[in-house]
Amino acid sequence: MLTPPPYDRSGLVAGVVHVGVGAFHRSHLAMYHDRLLRAGAGGDLGICGVGVLPGDRAMRDALRSQDHLYTLVVKHPDGTHEPQVIGSIVDYLFAPDDPAAVVERMAAPTTRIVSLTVTEGGYEDPHGPAFELIVAALARRRANGLPPFTVMSCDNLPGNGRRARQVLRHAAPPDLDAWIDAHGAFPSSMVDRITPRTTDGDRRDLRERFGIDDAWPVVCEPFVQWVLEDDFADGRPPYEDVGVQLVDDVEPYELMKLRLLNVGHQALCYFAHLIGYRLVHDAAADPLLRSFVRTYMDREATPTLAPVPGIDLDDYKATLIERFSNPEVGDTVARLCAESSDRIPTWLGPVVRANLDHGGEVLRSAAIVASWARYAEGVDEQGRPIEIVDQLRDRVMANARAGTFLDDRQLFGDLGDDPRFRASFQRVLDSLHERGAAATLAWLDGEPGMMA
């Protein structure tokens, strides 16, 4: 058994029900609740996790085997590892086995917040399992004379609170939707902490360094940020006491993060894999990759951003490159390359459109898409197969191999119709085929950015 944290968990109530208990949730929201509990807050700060996918059964079993405790290991660049047992998760329900139990827990009077990390693709289907459970629970709360809980998205989506509201608008019957509209709340948030997948090596390292046996620990970087819209239907925890930024408008912060950090990862990962890098910190140490990522940030992303209160963007971008370079985190290039069909259209598409509308540069954005297309062909520069992990795997691979990558309107809309963007994309893709990724980056490093 893990050693419990220094607060009494026996009386904790799950005031938050969280759907999608993965590594990020446990390094972020659950960690913030643990901070509150360590600071002496209590009551309803416990979290009940919910799994909605078949693969979530393993998380249920791992947490159940150790009283829902787990170890969070913060890995500092100097080699220091800082383990801490997190106790804020007090229960876990596996929806495929008992959806009624999940609805009952969400509908309970003690539940004030239902939070989400269901990935970007989880918002595409209003009848997906997460939102079906939320609709059923809200209907029961209305029938029982209770106010709606706050739906708090922690996913990497611009306007994630508004997106969650839109999905429910399509999923709920009109009378329930009107009640939600009148009484509900859907705060948007910006969340940030690099949290790679846990490996057997992480488990072994935790055991050998600290004598801690943990079925599913979490490893992460030291940096953490949460900017949260202060809009709640039924009260909220005192998040500001543990470092959360409560603001009236999250949009400047979320666009900064999505267009600099998230797209920065995509700028790095496909080129990195084609060159042969498998760990992010190794790729981030490559001068050509560092230059490409920073030039994209400076010349294409930053011009699309409004001023961000309290943030120096030059410092923020420099910090991002250093975060990518942390050798202790051990983040993998493969993780960044996964589920690109969810990421590129949502994160990079708006940057391209903003620059096309205002005559800005698009060459490096086009190069990111071209590097994805080359990667999605499924064979690297040495002829070895690439394992493509994507919900639309077969489609994106077929399009990449057929030379019709930009013609997929579900992913790219009308971007493929723009002659400047298409020409830039094709120019980079041709270079990737003819000269390879490293030579293409060297060429891009000397390009002014605008197409002739």
C-alpha cells in the first residue's frame, strides 16, 4: 500500500466527478485538489473518477488496488525527482459496467462540478458516452429540484467550455436545454503541464529510487498552469489559493497555449520522427528543429495572438523551448504524433486562416502539415514502417499515399483551395521526398517565409 498523504481522507466527499482519468488529469486537476487538501481545505474536494471507454478498466483496477492513491513524480531538469502521493481521488466508476451508478453519482446533491478530459475528438459526437451520461444526470437533477452542476472542460480546445455547451445543446431535449441555459455554467479553461505516458521504466525507477511500489504512477515536468473562467453554477473550490488563475476571459491564454505550445509540439514531432529522434528532449536539442519551432512561433503564431495579460510572450516562448528540452521527463515523439487528425485542424487551422486573411506568413504552418502528410505515408526515410496512431488512421494514410492530403475537407475545410497555402505545402512535401527532413529544415531555416 502507498503511504497516504497527511490529511484525513475518510470523510472526503466527491464534490467533483471527473470523466477521463488519464495521466494529465492526475498531474493537473487532481494535483490541485490535493494541494487544497494539504492546505487544510476539505469537505467536498474529493474526486470521483469515471471511465467511459473499454480501455479505462485498467485504470479502474489500478486505482482500486491501492485505495485510489497514486504517486505523482515531478522530474526536474537537473535530475531531481520529487515523488508525492496524491489522495484527492476517492472513488472510480467504470461506466460500461454500470452507467446508472455514474448517473446517480453525477446527480447527487453533493456533486457541484463534472469535469472533463475526453480529448478533442470527444466533442465531435453529442451522443458519445461522456455527454450522454451528463445529459441523463442533469435531467435527474432537474426532476429532483436540484441546480445543475458546473460542466468544466479541461481539454485542449479553444473555448472548451463553449464547446461543451454546444455538444450538450445537441444532446439534450429542448426543455432540458432551456433549463441548462437558464441555470448552468460552462467555464472555459487553459490547462498546461507536459505529462508523458507512464512506462515500466518509470515504475521501476520509483521502486528503486524511493522504495515505492505503484501500479500506475504519473510523471510530469515541474511547470504547471491553469487559467480558469470564474463562472460556476453551484459554487467552487478556492482554486485561487493554490495557484489557479481565475479570470473573466480565458481566450487570450488558451490561444497562446494552443498556438505556441501545442502547435509547437506538432512543429517538432513529425520532422523529428522522420529524422530519427524518438525522445522529445533529443529532438529539441537539434539546432535546426529548435530554429524551425521558434521561427514558426515568432512569425506565424504570435502575429495571430492578442496581448495576454501578465504574460511576456518572448519569455513564454523561450520557456517552452526549455520545457521541451527537459531530459528527465522522457516525453516521446510518438505521443506528440498521435491523434493528429484531432489536433492539427483545431490547433493549427485557425493560425493558417488568420494569416491568410491578413497577408501573413504561412510557409512554416504549411511545412507542419506537409511533415504530417509525409509521416502519415507510414514509412520513414530508411524504409521502415511508422506506426500511425489516429482515429482516422486509414483515411489519412490513404490520402497521404495518394497525394490528396489537403483535399480532405473534413480536416482542412477550404484550406486546400488557397493557392498560396497549397503551393507552400507542396513545395515542402516535394523537398521531404527529394531531400529528406533534415535538408528540408536546413532549407526552411534560410527562407524568409513568404512565397514569391
